[in-house]
Amino acid sequence: MTPLAKRIARWPKAELHLHLEGSIRPATLRELAARHRQPLDAETAAALYRYRDFRGFLNAFKRITALLRTPDDYALITRRLTEELMAQNVIYAEVIVSAGVMLRRQQDVEANFAAICEATRPAARRGLRLAWSFDAVRQFGLGHIWSVARLATQLRPYGVVAFGVGGDETALPTRALQPVYEFVAAHGLHRLIHAGEIGPPRAVREAVEWLGCERIGHGIAALRDPRLQALLIERGVVLELCPTSNLRTGALARQLRRRSADLSDHPLPEFFRAGIPVVLATDDPALFETTLVREYEQAARLGLTAGELRRLAATSFHAAFLPERARRAMLRRMQAVG
Ligand SMILES: [Zn+2]
């Protein structure tokens, strides 16, 4: 670890864009496979994590989650995730659960979620606070999205704080989602969405103006639209930026309309210095072979100073769906560590 990484690792941190199922490392996947009597050797497991573009990434996600079959499977991956978060001094995370994938596989979402919550207890005793966002899959259609939205509102008493839509953002017009977002907001949930990852700036604008989304997953399409950047600043809408994810899925190259992109092309420093509220996250740490500390190192490589990295890290607490008292307490914990 570099001295900077060591310093960042010590900071109490929050992470706001993190998929539970995207956190399954190959070793855990092999454990799941063995449980279901489909032994995977290390090479075959590693091959499941290789993909070349965005569609290939979605397929990898699908193949990996196919081994999640019982509440116990969900408990195992949750325990592993909490261990990883604590090892990095993450004290708060909002974790995205693909409730839509569970429904699609005709699983008992409530039983899975109960096992997930139970699995977090040891970590909770050691000071890790988690909240949950239920995610629907856009390409599965409106009926499916409604089912996930209803489940999210029913499970709000158990720690679901937000509802979002992910998957293929070109699959369904944003306007069609408006009644669903009105419903979840009326039931006290926060509104999230994946937009402007591979889709156009318009997808982000519509998510803000029509759906009232408070934070946008990725939103890097804003690099092509200064007026959209101004709208995000004016409304205080937060972009959850995941640089390694954008490189690995090819999303950044697509936004730049190029065949390939590298880290130096990422708009994080430009957005940050323009005053757009941005937070840093891993998205799917196992699929992108990253950690939150590594993402801060990426931000440092992009030219952010140590002071700017701290401001960036503090923004995750400011943008979190936390009660004010808890937020202030966490910020104090962060400020106490230099
Ligand atoms: Zn995501």
C-alpha cells in the first residue's frame, strides 16, 4: 500500500453506490458453487469475471448471480461484504440489492432480505451501519419494476431507504417510470437511478426533472452537456462516480465516442471542481477488481489533492440517506482522523 492509500484506509468512510451481488469475489463464488454441487475450478471461476464490453458485463453479473439460490447464499455474501467494508474503515454503506433479480428467479425476496439483515449483525456490533436500496431491472419491464417498488416500500421498516432502477438504461422511456417514482416517494423512500452511464445526457435530465431522483448512478454523460452540469449544481443532485467501473465496462469510451478510454479521460476532477456534488464508489468491487480505497487512489491519480480527497470523502456522508444526528456523528468521527 502506498502512504496515501494507508492514510485513506484510516479515514472513516462511507460508500453510496455498491451492489451486494457485485461484491462476490471469485473465492466466494466457488464456495457457492460447491454448496450447489456444481464445483468450479479457479480458472473457470476467474473466466466468469472476464468480459469485453457493457453487455458482456451485464452477462457476467447474470452468470454470477445465478449461483445465489437460498437465503443462506445471501447471508454468506453479505458477511463477506461487511468484512471487506470494515477492513477498509467504511463505517456506513448504502448497499444496492437486486431484488428484481430475486423476483425474476421466483425467490422469496422477504426471506432473502431477512437473511441479509441477520448476516449484518456481527458487523453492526462493531460499528458498521448499513442501509439498503432495492433495485429493479429496467429491461424486465414496467410490471416487474412496480413489483420491486412495492416490495421496497413494504420492507422499509427493516432498513430499505431507497428504490432505484438499473440494468439497461436504454430499455424503457424514463417518463414511463414517473408513477412508480411518485409511489415510492409518497411511501418515504429516496429515489435513485442508473442513468447517463451508457445513455445520453437526456437520460440524466429526465431522471432529475421527471422522477425527482436525488442521486444519479454514474451520470457521466454530463461530460457532454454543460447545461446538464448547471442543472445538477442548481438542484444539488449528486453523481455517484465509479471510475474503474466506467473504464472496465467501456461506458466512459462510449460517452467519449471513442474505442477506448483511460483513467485520465474521467470527468471526476472536472465535475468536482465545477461544484457538481459527486461521491466516489466502487459499484461492483469484485467484478471490477477494486476497493473503495483503490478508487480514492484513482482520484489521486486524476490530480485531486489530499485536501480535495477529504472533501470528496466527506461528501459521501453529506449525500447519505442518514438521519441528521447520525450524519453529524459520522462526520465528527471522520474529522477526528487526520
Ligand atoms: Zn451500479
